[in-house]
Amino acid sequence: MSAPLIPNLFEVCKVLTVAIVWIVQQIIYAFAILIPPLTGLGDWLGSDLVVTLLTWLIAVTVVVIWATLVNLLTMMWVERKLYSRLQDRYGIMISIWSLPFWPFNRVKRPTHRGTGYLQNVADGVKLLQKENITPRNADSAMFHISPVLIASSTLMIFAALPWSSGFYVANLPLGILFIFAAFSLAPLGILIAGWSANNKYTLVGGLRAAAMLMAYEIPMILAVIALVFFTGSLDPIEIVRQQDRVLFALGPIGIPAWYAFSPQFLGFLIFSVAMMAEMERIPFDIPEAEAELVEGWTTEYSGMRFGLVFGFKWLRMIAGAALIAILYLGGWSGPVFATLDVGGIPVPILPEEVWFLLKIYLISAVFVWISWSVPRVRIDQILNIGWKRLIPYSLLAILIAAGFRVIG
Amino acid sequence: MAVDWQLVAFLVLSALEVIGSILVVINKRLVRAAFWLAMTLVTIGAIYLLFLSEFVFLIQIIVYAGAVPVLFVFGIMLTRRKIMDEPAREGTP
């Protein structure tokens, strides 16, 4: 058992909001000496409704910034470094000293011997400067609406995805189902993007996405149904709480009661494979097979619109890895080796968030490892894998789960 | 003045739904009609949410998010781009 670093995101944000509102109120009251009606504005800012609304806004902003600015950038960097290492090269190495203005452009600083963490930021800035091109015969409205659909549905996942037992925006009793609903909206956006760009490569990419949509989404949902036989709940926090115990002790090491070690092992494999297809990782990335279709369904996008549809793939990868960790690998539960005593409250040195991030990045590293080691499957092969292998095996997983449930 | 916000939400959602379903019928481009159908189904789901049945709402989203792309594919592959269009025109998909 370990404790979360942030016991309750809403309460933490409420402290922040109250502080900000207090400062703004003091400024308004100072002006109200000159303009008396402003007193009412200050009082209204301090009212309960406004503070609660602002707190929700700040909580959503905190989670979005945490997911995109911290984890998305780190995940892209991890992937680029890791696949470069797998290909026996260094990968991105541009350091911050290569910036051409004052505090950075000092001589005798190695410009290309860094870790390259900010290279993705530089790529984003480059994409922001580029022109947004709409093809002449494209269906302009739908061409522009699909990046919005993809980006917003991807961010919607993080409304229900908890990062620990305290670090979440909303704790829904049907959280897992909500995450799947948000996940399943993006293929619609891919298909719209592919059709509306009026390009044969994007159209083929979009139609491939639609063709493989059924092949991986049905086994994914069926694997989760098999899991629900055991959990009896769709609440991610409840599912993790059920796994936070020791299955049996193997000498000094306690094997945790993760669902991957239970009869759900088959469901775990199916879910991971289907999730790789959902994330468009390489063995299943046929909608944008860059060797066959130029860049798949993203061919006609340019500028930051391309950045959105391309970069949010990593956000979906984070969400998918987090989902695998929550459902099968114990989520944020982890051992506590040492606690720090701060004012009588034992604070774990490795809080839940650290364990969860560790699991997310390990799962993602395995996905990167797999996807840069195996060749891409063909469209008929993934349909065969989906319909003829994954769906029967997921039905078998449901049968096994039901059988174990009957036995006890 | 007390505003019944649930009634307001219901009226807005049902207005969107009626507009969307009319657009499904009268739109000449089949793919756009499928897109409006998706909007209609999502608003129906939101009305389920208004009736406090979250499960039906989420299942509605999951099921129709899978169903509408299939409709798209049929719309693209089995019909012309515009309904009642001249058949052979070069250069347009």
C-alpha cells in the first residue's frame, strides 16, 4: 500500500484558486475606492459558485498540461531515443546551447552533444510556423473538423483517466467505459480526414482505418468484458484497489494479485495486441503505412494541424499504456520501501504517481521495442488476426473467466 | 428568476437533434449525411445522459462510433459522391 502524492486534485486546485481569487479581489477592491460599483464584482468573484467553476477549470488545465506538456513530450523523446538506440545510433542530440540568442549562444558550448529533450518542442515551433494548406478540391469543413475531433476526443480520455487514487479530474463509476467511448471516436475522425482530403493515399488510409476498426475493437471490448467478470466494477480506482494485495509470497518477494497473473492472462495478451492496433503502432499501423501510402491519412495535413494529428498518437499511447496498467498490471499500487515523516504524516518516498508513471513508461518502452523490431502486417493479415484469432480467443477468455467465477 | 436548466439542455439538445436529422435526409453528399447522422446519434446519447442513464449514453457512443464509419465506407464505396449526380465526371472522387 502506498499513498498518492496529491490526495485530492480538486482540493489542491481549490487552495490555488482561492489564493488567486483573493489576490484579484484585493486589486479590485483597491480600484473600488475610485469606482465604487466594482465592490460588487469583487464580492461576486469570491462567491462559492465562481470559485467552484474556476477550480474545475484549473483542475482540467492542470491535468491537460500534465498529460500533454510533460508526458507527451517525454514519451516522444523516449520513443525517439529508444528506437535510435535499437538502430544503433544516438538519435536526437541537439542541446539547448544551440539556440541562436543570448544566454545560450556562448562559444565553447557543445551544441550537438545534449540529450535532445527539447527537440520535440523545436519541431512543434517549426510546425507552428508552417502554412496550413487546404487542398483545392478538399471538403474544407470536414477537412478542418477532423483534427478537432481527434484532438478533443483524445483529450477527453484524460478527463476520466486517473493518474493515482487522488490525481484525477472526475471519478466516474463507469470510467473504463467512458475511456473506451472516447477512444472509439478517433477512428471516425481518421475516416473523415481520409475522405475529405481528396487524395487517393489519404482515402486508402482512412478506409483501412475503418476496415481494421472492427477487427481490433471487438476483441478489446470482449477482453474487458472478461475482466469485468472478476472485478464486478468499471471504476478504475476500484479495479486498482482490488489488485492492491499479495497473491502469494515467493520467499521474501510477494507476488501482487495483478489481473495479468490471474486467469485473465489471455485477456491481457488480447487487450495488449488490440491496444497496439488502437494506438497505430507499427505492426498494425496500416492506416499510415509510410512505405505504401505516402503518410497515410495524414498526407494532406500541414503545419500544426499535422502536428496535432501526428503528435496526439503519443497521447493515445500514454492513455493506452495507462489503461493496460490499470486493468491488468495493478495501476498505481506498488510497494513502499521507505516513508518520510513530515509533521506526523508518513509521506511515502515513492508515491503512487511514481509507480504509475514507471509502469506506463515501461509498457510504452515495450511497445516501442516491439514496433521497431517487427515488420508491418498487411491489411488482410490484420483482418485475419482480428477476426479469426483475437475474437475467438477473447471469447475463450470470457469462457475461462466465467468458469473461474462459477468455481469461486 | 429560476431557470429550469435541465429543460433548457433538453430543448437545445432536441433542437440540435431535429436539425441534424433533417440534414441527414436533405443532404446531397452522402458522406456528410453520415456525419450529421453521427451528430444526431451523439445528441440522442446526450439526452440519455440527461435522463441520468450514463451506461446507455456510453454504450450509445461506443456502438455508433463503430457503426457510423461502416456507414461511411458503404457511402463511399457503393454510391457516387453526390446523390443524383451526373455519373462519369473525371477528377473528382
